Amino acid sequence: MQGSVGEYKVYRRRWAGLLVLMVMNIVISWGWLSFAPVSNYSQEYFGLSSMTPINWLSTVAFFTYVVISPVVPRIVNKRGIRAAVWISSLLTLLGFWVRYIGVKVGKGGFGLVMLGQIFIGFAQPFVLNIPTYYSDLWFTSNARVSATALASLANPFGAAIGQLVNPILATKASEIPQMVLITAIVATVPAIFALLIPAKPPSPPCVSSMEKKLPLKEALKVVARSKNFWLIFLMESFAVYLGYFNAYSSLINQIYEPYGYSTDQAGYIGAVLIVAGLVAAAILSPILDRRHAFLTAIRVQVPLIGLAFIAIIFTPTSPPNLVGPMVVNAILGAASFSLLPVSLEYCVEQTHPVSPEVTSTILWMGGQFLGGIFLIIMDAMRDKEPGGSAGRPERNMWAALVFEGVGAALVIPAAFFVKKRKAGRGRVEADQEAARAAAARRAE
């Protein structure tokens, strides 16, 4: 155990709980994106006439996430973080193994695969909505952005694994069952170890962690009145940018393949998108933990994301060229991933003493809901002209990329309307005041 001033302590075991959240988010995200990187083989294996049912395997996970998410704050408040993780663990096991039964059935098992995706969608919010709550419970103000980043960004890291590994596991339609079996086995191990997550620390890490949080009904009223929260929710990383990012990452394979990119090449582009984001977040999160320059980060990252979505319109080329797509996707990933934990933590600061999982749940619900809506819209905008149109190949998604780029650009100004908190004090201020008081006592 590591001690700090007075009765406040931080515990080494906090890293074990954080690791559980990270690994659970990785495997669930890998499960959500299992079929998208090999959409052509999946379509062939199930004998489907179009890609739309395959896209619905991702879309249904978005919508089931939204349906179950309102339950998460209530369970966390009444039963604690351990209960939430246990529920996620059970649903994860069900989802992965029901999917395997479905693929073993063959063409007639697509409904079971969809049911498995629904279980995975139900499992996700119980571990993805709670990193801010966990970091508030176990970490000080000088480490919360990093802790939230590690647990939250494990989710897209799982997607990166899917983009890279699944095309290797399934190089033809007949290998889809092998791919699903391997992912089920991999997911089973962390789902079992998740039962060991610690509940809460014996002593709080800092002043702000022990401050009493508002009851749920009162908390929702505070959130409803927070202009800054809704600017973040509606116009920035949540929900518009997260929705676009989710839809885009689900469709990468289908965006680039009409131009002659192989499944592996599309997977590399998706992996660069996510790995660049993880590296950027790893660099920036510790800096923001010390500087707390949330507004500056938001005002830099939001325009970068909007401009990157515009640039992506022009990245698919024939013959295929990987340089342009990789550079633009790296920029998009770096800006998006470093913005995500900033937005989550900034909204917690803006609405304190609202319990962190309340704002996190609302934010993630918005992003997942719009992700599903955007995925449906972009799939419908696929070029259906035989042989393609306007010099573009058949089944290209140029119109969908324009829809995404224009929408992302329109919300850039919102970043400059977000202001500092005008009334009350956030967690950072509370901890800073306590630190100054402790220093003054030591000086006496």
C-alpha cells in the first residue's frame, strides 16, 4: 500500500481492478467487431445476398448497449462496481459461446449469431460506462485521466485486434467457425478472472473521492442544466464524433475493398487508426492529469477530427495506395482517442458532485446510438449502380464518406462554445484546496 497525506491512501490493488476493466473491454470490443473485418467471407459463409445483415451484427450491439445502459448507474449505486463487472462477465460468456453454436449450425445459424451479438451488446456498458467511476473511487486527481483512458481506450484496442487478427484467423469463408471459436476461448479467460475485481478501497485516495455524491434523480437534474455537458454530448466526441467513429470503424473493410484493397490492407488501415490513437492518448493523458488543460485539448482535438473526416473522403484510391489512408487515419485516431478520456473526465468535473458513472453512461449511450444510426445510413448510401458511377467502382461508399465528413465539420464550432465551470468547485479544485491546507498545516 502506498500512503499519502492524512487519512487518504492509494492502493496498489487499484491496478488489478483497472486491468480487469481493460481486458474485459478489449474482448467485448473484439467480439462486437468480429465479422466486420471479414465481412465478405461472413456474407459468403451465411449465404447472404448483401452486406446489410453482416452490418447489423455491429448495429445490433450499438442499440442493445443503449437499451441496457440506464440500468448501469442504478446497479453501481446500489450494488457496487463488482456487481456490474460480474453481470458483464456472465453476458460475455453467453454471447461468445452462443455465437459459436450459431456458426457451427451453418447458414441456418445466423439468428443465433445475432443473439450472441445482442448478449455482447448487453455486456459492454457494464464495463465501458464505469471507468470514470472506478478512477474516481481509486485514483487521485493527478491520475484519473490516465486511468480513465486506459480502461476506456481498451475498447477500441479490442477493435484493433479484430481488424488485424480476424483476417488472419479467417482467410476464407469456411474458416469463420474457427475464428469465432478462438475468440470465444480468448474471451472466456478474462471473463472468469473478472470475478476477482476489488469492490472499493478501505480508505479514499483523496478529498474529492469521499465527497457525497448526489442521488440519481437529483443528479439527472444537475446534468440536464449543464450547458457544457450537452455541448460535449451533442456536438463533440459524444455523441456525433463517437457515432461517426463507430460507424466508420465498422465499415472500413467495405469502404476500401471496392477500390482493390485486400482484406489484410483494410485491416492494416483500421489498425493504424486505433494504434496511433492509443499512442497519442498514452502520451497526452499523463500531461493532462498534471495540467488539467481540458479546454485547450478540446479546442485543438475537435477541429483535427473534423478535418480528418473530410480528408478520409479522398483516401480510397484505385490502384490502392496505403500511404494516404494510413496518414489520415493515424491523425483521426490520435485526435479521437486523446479527446475521449478528456471529454469523459471534463464532464465529470462540470457536473460534480454527480456520480461519475451517470454522465459517462449518458455520453456512451449517445455515441453508441448514433453509431447505430450512422451505420444504417452509411450502408444505405452505398453506390448500387452496376459498374459504379462517376468514375468510382461498383459498391463504393463515397457518398457515405461525404455524409460523415460534412457532419463532422459542422460541429467543429461547438468546441469554442464550451466554457470553464462558472459556479461551484469540481474535484480538481477540491483536491487542490485540500493539498494547500495540508501544506499549511505542515508549515505551522
